[in-house]
Amino acid sequence: MALTVRCIEDLDDLHILEQDWDRLAASSSPGNIFLTWYWQTTWARHYLTAGQLYLLLIFDGQTLVGLAPFYTRESSYLPVLPCRELRFLGTEEVCSSYLDILAAPARHAEVVARIYRYLFEEAVARWDVLTLTEVPCESSSIDVWHRMFAEDGKVLDLAGFSVCPVVDTAHGWAAIHRRIGRTARYNLSRKMKYAQALGRVVFERMTDSDAIVRHWDDYVGLHGMRWKKQDGAFARPRFEAFHREISRELAKRGWVILDFLRINDERIAAIYGFHYQGRYSYYLPVMNPEHASRVSPGFLLLAHCIEQAATAGAVMCDLLQGAVDYKAVWADRLRRGLTLQSYNRSPRAVSRAAFDGMKKTIKVMSR
């Protein structure tokens, strides 16, 4: 029986999909909190307006076997030629990682192929640019997309990539501590001595919803201290509202961890992260910049979080996007995400492709 496609465009219809969505997410990308029903639908309610949702459900008879969590946004690079871009839910300022088509591994290839045919045949008039953001390099989706594009003589461009350092915590903290090397161990010890010279060092961990709600403003306040001369992420109303809700609701499921580093009575650093299906995800750190140079509170708190993850039996600590030096100290491997892009053959898409090509040329010539 041929797979059929149903499109959902009304945000109010998302609530009926929770069990099937999370079943597909757990099968398609185990341990990935960014593909769960609650993360994706909460993002949609905070970031989308009427008419933007474009969720594709793939059925084999009456059974849901795949899901493509898309939405459309209108680009305004040329006011006279607005361009309709099809993207994954959870993108933009929230910086979700490991986004993808949802399907059981045994059916992933045929689901992706069916979505491709739907987009380029049945729904070709609905979009101009297809942007597949933060698809994991190891995903079978990439191979299927490339094969389908090549067979049809179409082009799928690599528009960007990201790097997520990962720490293997399955063998415990002692193994991690040995692996980071003598210099890193010395620096960690030295920074802790600096902190202890200032007063009593306390690590605070909050996992229940009530505690996270009570101390959420303390966390956001620390973020404001770090970015007081610039507009930080929590200065954006939708970002703050999204995380205030998602942290509260996911904490009810035991998936959120809020860590603070305190010296005497002053909190000087915090980390907002997730613990989901045996994986700890280090999402957003904040700190008081007055203590940053000598004590390195963020470094100390990250070490504590990695130790806690290893002690609790987590299989990995994912440091998420950004291969910066302080993450590289801990990581033993990297996970890469690709952003792939294709243009439709509409006048709008052709104009957008020409515009994007011109921008790339200017960047190359200006180096």
C-alpha cells in the first residue's frame, strides 16, 4: 500500500499527536529532547502565527509511520518578491539541535522519499525554498535527500554546519578526569582554590518543577548581568516566554536541571540543561562577569555537571552547538549537524537563489 500524506496547518490540532509523535521521536532519534512533542509544539505556539504551520503526517493505511515537522516563513530580502521558506520547527533563536524527519529506522528511507515526492509534486506551489536545518550527519535522511535530488537533476546545497562536542560519561567521572590531561586537571584544581579563597563554595542543583519556577528569575538575572551591555537571549520576549514555560513543564517530567554555583550567599554562575533518556544536554550557561577572569565559575560548574552526569549513570554529556575551547577540554568526540537547502523553480525561488549567490560572491571577494 502506498504511503499517504496528511497536512496539519492548525496549531489547535497538535494536542492530539503527543503519544504518536513521541513514539516516532524515540524511535527515530533516541534521547533527543529537541524532537519531542512538547519541545516542538511549545515552540510552535510561541513562535508561529496563523497559517505558518505545515506539519506533514505520513500514513501506512491508518498507522502513522512518519512525521515532517515543517513550518513556512516569509523572507523579506526583496519586498517586491517575498519568498516562502519551508523550515523545521524549533529553529531560529532557540537553537535546537539534531532536527530531522521522524520515522522508525526500518521505514525512514521510504518516509523521506514520500515527503520528497509530496513537496516537489503535490505541494510544489506552496513553497519556494526548502531549508533542512541542523540535520545530524549520521542521519539516513541525508543520503535519501541526496539520492532523490540527484535522480531528478536537482541541487541540494550545503548551506552551513554546526559542531556539538560530546563527552562520554558511561565509564564514570574518574575516567573522564584522567582523560582530560594533566594541564586541564591542574587548571581545574587551581580555579577551585581561587574560588575557595573567596569563601564557601556550594553547588546547588534543582530538578523539581516548583524549585525551578522559584529560582528561574535568579537564573535569568544572572544572564542579564552577563549581557548587560548587549541584548542577551532573555531580552527577547518570545525566547524568555518559551523557556519559562518549557522549563516548568519539562521539569514536571523530570527532564530539566538547573545548577548554580554559589560563593557564600552569592550565586555567581548557573547552567540550564536537560536530562532525557540517559543523556545530559548542556543548553545555556550564565555567570557573573566580575568573577569570570580569575575563578572561571562557568568552567567549575560545567565540571561539576559532567561529574554529576557520570555519577548518575548518564551515557553522554552533550555540550551542544559551539566548538569553543572550554568545551574542547572535556569532549572526546564531535557530532556535526548540516543545514541543507534547495530552491524551487518558481520566479521567487530563482530570485532568492540569485540573491544568495550574490551574497556568497561578495563574501569571497571581500576576504
